[in-house]
Amino acid sequence: MEVELLLIAWNVVTLLLMLMDKNQAKQGGRRISERALFLCALLFGALGILAGMYTFRHKTKHVSFVIGVPCLLILNLLGYYYI
């Protein structure tokens, strides 16, 4: 139960990272690197990144995100299943 709560909290954080990056993109501010976003997705945050992509329409034109994040989500699910 505790692990599930941590995963939910982490995915909320990754969703908010996408919102922050979208806002910084609009304002011309300091951005979160794509590498950092992918790392967060790899570390069991892919669902939040994916939700942020389509909720905030952010990074949806980047093929690397459109293909990579769903693949990482599958890896996240497999990793969760085996742990």
C-alpha cells in the first residue's frame, strides 16, 4: 500500500513537472531538459509525464516523447509487476 501511494505521489510530481516546463516554454524561461523528463519517466513516473503531455499539450509533437514515454510506461508497469 505504501509503495502505491509513493508511486501516485511521484506521478503527480512528474505531471506537475510537465506543467512547469510548459509554463516556462510560454514565458521563455529556464526549461526542464528532455533528458531530465525522460529520466523521471524511467524512474516510475511515465504515467505522470504521459498525462502531462496530453493534458497540457506539451511535447506531443516530439516523436521521441510520443513513442518513448508510452514505452517507458510499459517498462514501468513490468517493473512494478516484478517488484
